[in-house]
Amino acid sequence: AQRDAIRRALARLSRQQRAVVVLRYAEDLSVAQTAQVLGCSPNTVKVQASRALAVLRADEALRPIDIEETSDEHRIR
């Protein structure tokens, strides 16, 4: 059930936001590595990750999933 909720939530993100979330948190790439893979700036990665996580945090279906934000990184547990 959680996997389906995550898939539906990810589908609501833009293509770039979805790519950033998958590369940063599922593949555990750094901001610099993610930027290199996507061909964008590290700042773009940070902005897109922040916006994507805001959307995911607002999703009621994902409430049981712990999305933690620290000063430089976000972790989904």
C-alpha cells in the first residue's frame, strides 16, 4: 500500500522533480552528482528537491512515512 502511495505521489511531481527525488534519495547521489547526471546546476537540484519534498509532505497518503529534513540533506525513511 505504501509503495502505491509513493508511486502516485511521485507521479504528481514534474519530471525534473521526480528525477531529482529518485537520484538523491533512492540512488543516494550527492547534489553535485545529481546535477551532473541531469545536466543542471547544483542550485537547481536543491530547489527542485525542496519543492518536491514540500509536495510529498503535503500528501495525506504519505503521512505514515517519515520525511526528515536536516540542514543540508533530506532523508526519506
